[in-house]
Amino acid sequence: MPIICSKCRSANAEVQIPYAKLNLCPCCFTDFYKARVRRTVEEFKMFREDDAVGVAVSGGKDSAALLQVLRLAYPSLELKALHINLGVPEYSTHCQQKVEKLANMLNVELHVFSLPEELGMGIGDFEKTPFKGKLCSACGTIKRRIFEKLAIKAHVRVLATGHNLEDVAGVMFNNFLYGRWEQFVRLKPVLPPLAKGMASKVKPLIKCPENENMLYCLYNDIPFREIDCPYADEIGVRKRAKILEFLSRDNPYFRHQLLSRFLEIMPIVEGITQKPELSQCKVCGFPSLSEVCAFCRRIAMVKEAIGKI
Ligand code: AMP
Ligand code: FES
Ligand code: ZN
């Protein structure tokens, strides 16, 4: 016997939402998903309905779903897609093609920063530096800075990323466990601009589980990448996912509860965490913790390794 959708009571249910005790048909699931994103944006005052928002679209399912749902939920938003081509052979071309297809479909302006074209390097070049074996971490630093550059170029006030519930709850849990409070605070749903003229950063999918982002893409014909980055830190990600999965076994609401409790204690953690003193990087001029920022130091390291300086 097919299960009937708990919302419309007419179509067959295809999606089970155990933590909300709902069984939904694809159409009601899309409404449910869109309403949750709107609620999250409003709860954390991420942006106004007519704001200029740039979405960092990697080609993956989360950020692809984010761009589409924001277009649908906020028709008067000045929406831009921002993509970084990391110069990973095959993978980066594939991702960029998916992003171009999606931006075209939604009629959204796309800004691309290509590492090979603009910096003469690719993420793989970190293999020749002390970051060998830790490419993901170097990649994170590079991406964070380029997001800032793209946001300035696209004239957006807000930068939205596709971090999902598992990403945030899992990494918060790890930082909590090891007492890495500065990194814990960096996972807040809204981060103010680092300096005047820079964008604030928001995570509208913070309450959306990964599998729902995937289903949302499938039901709405949203293109997303079909191959994985060869340098991705799959072990770390899988380890965190496994712990969360284990803890969620008898309590489907566990990930949401974890996130809610973390957000409750966030102001206390912020209170005990020293705000880092930022100065200006003497190479690029961006806000920095040291004389030369982490981005410039890493780029210089690669250029030296590949013989470009
Ligand atoms: P990750 O750090 O890979 O877990 O990605 C987190 C979020 O950062 C994604 O959901 C995207 O919003 C953004 N992102 C990651 N990689 C890229 C990229 N190459 N281009 C644009 N946005 C990206
Ligand atoms: Fe950063 Fe693959 S996307 S290492
Ligand atoms: Zn710098």
C-alpha cells in the first residue's frame, strides 16, 4: 500500500522526514524545503528581500540547491553566482560546466575566478609544498580569500555558502571536542564583514540535511557534479558523518538538537574567545592576522615550488 503525503493528502509520499514525522510527495517536499530556507534566512536576519546576494556555487548538490531555492523563494533578490575554478584536471572543468548550466537555467549572472588563468597555478601544485597530503586545508584558505574577491567584484553585500546541517553540526562538534573555540565561532550562521566594503557571510542551508539537498536537486532537475575532487579529505568527512549517524540512530532529531544547543551557547563561547587583532596584509591589503596573510604566504609557497618567482 503506498503511503499518502502528510501535507496534500492526495499524492503518494516519496520522502520520509523522520525528525518531523512527515511523509511527503515531491511537490510538498519542495514547498517544505523552500519554507525552511526562508525561515532560516529570517530567523538569523541573513539578508533583506531586495538585497544583493552572491552564492558561492561549487557545482556540488548543496550550493546548487541553494542558488535555485533562493531564486525561487526571493524573486526580487539581486542574485549572483560565484564560482572558483581550482584548476584540478577534469574535476574543475566538470564542476564549472555544471555551474554554467545552472546559472543559465536560472538566468543568474555568473562570476568565475580561475586559479590557472589568474594565478597561473592549480590546487594540485600544493603537492610540491609542505601542504602535500593536506591539500584540502590549503584549498580552504585559498577559497575563503577568493570568495571575498569575487563578492567585491560582483558588488554583493552578502555571500551565501551551501554549508549543510551535517557540515556545520559535525565540524562544530569536533571543534567543541577539542576546545577550538575560535574555529567553533567561525561556524556561526551569519558572520559580519571582516572590513568595510567586504561581504557578510551567511549559511542558509544550516538546517538542511545533506540527503534533502540531494533530493531537492533531483526533484527539481538541478544540475550538480557527478565526480568527486581527487584531493578531498574523505576520511575526515566520513569519520564525522559516521559519529553523527551513530548518535542519530535512536534519535532522528539529534543533528538538529546538536545545532540548536551549539547556537544557544555561541554567545557564551564568543564572550570567552579573544577576537583576533586584524591588520592589513602588506602584499594584498586584505585583513590579516600577520604581516603577510595566509593566502599570500600559500600562493608564494606554490610559486616558489613551481619556479614562478
Ligand atoms: P566545502 O568547503 O567544499 O565543504 O564547501 C562549502 C561551501 O563553499 C559550498 O557549499 C559552496 O557554497 C562553497 N564552495 C566550495 N567550493 C567552491 C568553489 N570551487 N566555487 C564556489 N564555491 C565553492
Ligand atoms: Fe579543495 Fe578538492 S575542492 S581540495
Ligand atoms: Zn595577503
